[in-house]
Amino acid sequence: MLTLYDHAAVALYFAFMVLIGFGFRSFVKSVSDYFRGGGRMFWWMTGSSAFMTTFSAWTFTGAASSAYENGPLVLVIFLGNVLGYLANYWWFAARFRQLRIITPIEAMRDRFGPVSEQFFTWAYVPTNVMQGGIWLAGLSIFCSAVFGISLELTILFTGGVVLLISLLGGTWAVVASDFMQVLVLLPISIVLAAFALVEIGGPSALMAQFPADSLLGNDIHYSTIVAFWICAVLVQKLLTTNNLIDSYRYLTARDTANARKGALLAAMLFLVGPIIWFIPPMVAAVRHPDLAAEFPQLGNRTSEAAYVVMGMDLLPVGMVGVLVAAIFAATMSSMDSGLNRNAGILIRNFYQPLIRKNAGDTELLIAGKIVTVFLGVFIMLAALWQVKFKTMGLFDVLLQFVALIGIPLNVPMFWGAVVKRTPDWSGWSTVVVGFCLSLLIKLRFDADWLNVVLDLDPPLSVRESNDYLFIVAVFINTLIPSLWFLGTRFFYREPPAERRAAVERMFRNMRTPVVADEAEVRETDVNQSRLLGKFSLAYGLFLSAFALIPNNVAGRLAFLFCGGVLVVIGVALRMAARRTLRRQRQASPPEA
């Protein structure tokens, strides 16, 4: 059970996140500041935010359950993220920053026209709300296992805190909290992975004792399914990290160079993070083979508590609370960025162009905060619905959601950034084709159909059936809509002059590097480093103080390690702020 120290760690973490929101309120002076940080953030903020917004507590519940049941195969999903962000670094990150827009749907308007702007607004925002609900549901399952409180209460409380952070400081608060959450998440993950390996006797002992039928995991009759699943995951990740809607990750960067560095940082973090994340649930498969007996309240989702079980087993007094805070961080970063992004889309791409064309910044900021509240409520309702959906684990729910809903939206957003000469209707019509295919796949070409057609004996297992649906959805929804989009080139006709100018301007911008105006970003450069340095130092000292709790030597050292990481980075940021200020003073001309 959690101790008073653990509860204190969680409570202070929430208070700390809210303080970040208050701290960055002064950075918001315009709509651009609120929805994209004014495009003035350093690469380490942009990259950390890109990393944190790509996953959630689902990683430590749904994905951890896959590691618990099937071993290291789940790492393929995160290898796909590495490849996706390397593609960002190589080509897409620079071009996305160079779009010079505030919301990603503005790129869809420039590329496909105002009709497509509305289509993608109302296709993207609701699906993103549903995905946010899945993330929040994953967090609620985790907290139910740790605290023994209801799933519903966790959803409402966490959703409310995230909503408050988003309202206070906009994108500046969101991205700053993402950066801090990386600093909390990675050290505690390293500590738990190290303790788990020591507990079982090292990596070789773990692989020897892991209770799987093969390296492919359990419940596998046909290894070909696994091979196709790996390919499908890599295709899906490359597509979902390299498209116009996901350009939002780099709109905050201060210039082209910082956007590319941010993408590289995200790739490196995804190379390291998953390796340490999935050691504990694999050790749990050896040490806790019957989680159903330990967590009967989770029903058929007991394996989703595998990660926290090892934390409760191995971490010293007080550090389980830090672990809880770290996993809160994973979902909160995804949720608050989603809230801010979706509110920006509805204000900039619906409210302003169709309802209040002449609205000023003050009105748009107020409207943006009102919309943020409504979106936060909708996400909480989606999560409440998800926790009642007991027939499928979160791992398969999220993968199938992305394959059946996400990919049809992403295909035209990928090709639209690469191919210029297609008619305006090519974008929305490609999505319609993809949605129709998804419906057909779900209703007609499911696993039962394949069992009958191929007369499989034995039939596909439950795991293989879910994998099959994901494979078919990814490949069909990538191939056929891509052919449809590219085929519309044969129907291309020169658009009116205004539309032709918009498309030409978009592609010209994508080719033109953004160079920060040092005079404009001078104050922001210093303040973002200085303020985040203060927060890092403060939280690092707080964690280090937990070394005074009565624990063994290893437990005390663990707290000093986690706190020391934040202290060192805090000092480095403060020193960087001083160097920047010194350079600015030296570069300033003397007064007459």
C-alpha cells in the first residue's frame, strides 16, 4: 500500500504542474503565443514535447500488458517512432516549421482550400477527443490498481487538473510541463528497470525465465501474422509522424535548426525509453504469473497493472508516489497538448473564418479558453465510456483506432505535403474512401471471414485476430487511399488565381528556412531557460530530500539519482540563461 510519503509526492507533483501554468502565464500575449508559443521555443523544449505527446499512460498499462503477455515484441511500436522522428529530422521537421502557420489545419486550408479546412477540422477534432479519452482511460486503470479508488474519480480529477494547466498558460505552459515531465519520467523509469533486473538476476535470466511460447510471445499459431504485424506497425508509425496535421510538434520551434534538433532529440529518447519501460512488466510475468488473483477489480484487464506491480514490489518508501507522478506525466502531457491544439483549430479554423472574421486577439483568447473547457469535458466523457468497454484491452483498442480512423485521415495529410498538383477535393475524398474501407474491413473482412476462406485449423487466436484486423486496416487504408489521392492528379485543372497563389505560397514557405530574429526572441530566450531552470532545481531538491526517508542504501541513492538529474539540468539551464544574457549585452550597441 502507498505510504504518507507516496501520497505527498503525488500531491506535490500536481501542485508543481499547476505552478508551471502560473509561471508561464506572462509568456502569453497573443493568439500565436497561446496556441503555438509564438514559435519561439528552443529545441530541447520542442523535442521533449514531441516525445511526451507521442505516448501516454497507455504505454505503462496497455503496452505494458503486451510486454507482460508477449515479451519484447512490443518494442517494435516504439522502434517505429524512432524511424518516424528520424524521417522528421531528415526532411519533415524543417518543412513543417517553415509552413509559418499557427494551427496545422491552416496548412490543410492552404493546400486543399476552405471546404477541406472545415472537413478536416470536424474530422480531426472529434477523433482526437476520442484518442484523448483512450489515454485518460489508461491512466484511470493504473490509478485504480495503485490507489484502489474508482476509475471514474481518477478520470474527473486528472482531467480537471490538465484542463487547469492548459487554461493558465496555453502552449507555453503545456510544452514547459512536457519538458519537466521528461525529467521526472526517465530517471524513475531507469531506477525501476535497474531494480527489476537485479531482482531477477540480469537480462539473460529474464529471457530464460520469461513464460512465453517463443520469442514471438504467447497465443501464436501462425508466425506469418507476427511478421506482417511488424511491417504494419512500421508503416503506421512512419505515416502518423510525418503528415501535415502532426506539423504542430514543430510550430513551436524558434527556427528551422531548432525544429530539426527537436526531432532528433525525440528519436533518441524513443531509442532509450522503451528499452527500460518494458523490463519491469516482463519481470512481473515471472514474479506475478497470476495478476487476476491480485487485482480482481480490473476484470479481464489485470495484465495492464503489470508495470505498477513491480513498482510496488521494488521501489523504496516514497518512490512509488514518484512513479505514480511520472505516469500521470505521460498522460497529462498528451492531454494538455491535445486540448490546446484542438482549441486552436476550432478558434482559428472555424470560429474566426466563419463566425467572427474581425475578432481581435483578446476575443480569440477568451473564446479559445471557453472551447478548451468544453473539449476537456468531452475527453473526460470519452474516457468514462472507454472504461466501460470491457471486451478489448487498451493495447488493441488504441492500435485499431489508429489503423481504422487515424490512417485514413493521415494519408492525404502525408501526400499533401509532398505532391502539389492535385485538385482541392483530393484531400477530403481520400478520407471518405479510407473511412468506407475501414467500415468494410470491420464488418466484412474480420478474422472469422479469414478463418472460413482459408479453412484455418486451428483458427486464429484472440491475439492473432486483433493483429490481423490491425494489419489489414493499415495496409488497405494506406495503399488504396494513396492510389486514390495520386490518381486525382489526372483530374487536376488550374485553380483560380487566389487558390493557386495559396498553394504556391505554402510550398515556397516549406522550402524557405526560418531564421529567428534575435531582437524579437532576445527576452524569451533568456526567460524560458531561466524559468525552467528554477523549476528543475526546485523539483530536483524536493526529490533529493526524499533520501532522508528511512530506506536502505539503494533506496536513498535512487532518490539522490532522480533528484540529481533535475538539479544538474536546472543548473545547466540557469547557466545557459546567463550566457545568453551576456552575449546579448555584448552584442547590444553602447548608448550614445
